[in-house]
Amino acid sequence: MSKSAEFWRDKLTPEQYKICFEKGTEAPFSGQLLHNRDTGSYHCVCCGQALFASENKFDSGCGWPSFDLALADAIRYLEDQSHGMTRVEVQCSKCHAHLGHVFDDGPTLTHKRYCINSVSMSFNGTANKDKA
């Protein structure tokens, strides 16, 4: 998906654009989705591609929503040597929006900890049919 910077600036808020296309980071513990415990899926705020399932979300204490597994083919992985360290940047595989980083120190069997900016995602909850 190749869109111009002007297209994305018109579609996104200034904060979303800064994080998704200028590789910014939201302040830790500030994200709207950090404490979300609802059942559903997390999607790229730019193109709508599904990225993570709610059952793979956990509280890592890092200040950003954390996941131990991404949906198949949803993530693009890139080496990031900014800030004097080597990390693995994660991007949406469809539109290449910056999402955050993944680390190999997660507490689950995958040993992955995807630290993702809330601003780069939307959440689609699953309706509970048992609720009246």
C-alpha cells in the first residue's frame, strides 16, 4: 500500500502521523489501549489490517500495550539502530506504519514482548451475545 505523506497527514491526527510515519513514540503509560481488557482484535490505525488478538495481550509494565504474538503475516520486522542500541522495529506489513518494537524477553512461552503504541492501533471489540 503506497500512499503519499499528504494522504496520511489528511487521514491521521498529528500524533498518529508522528508515531506511524516519523517513528515517534507516545509517552509511556499514556495510551488509551494500555489497560484495555476487552475481547477483540487490534488493528492498524492507518490501513485497518488486523495485527493482534486480545488473548495475546498482557501487562508487561513497560508503559505500552504488550503482546506475545502477532497475527500471521501482519507484521514487518526491521533492524533499528537508533538511540545508540539495536532493536527490532515492527511495522504493519500492509502500509508499513511504525507500530513499536519487539523484544525477546517476554514472560510467556513465545518469549516475545511486542511493545506497541496505542496511537498506532484501533480496537475492534467482540460483542458478547450473552449480555442482555
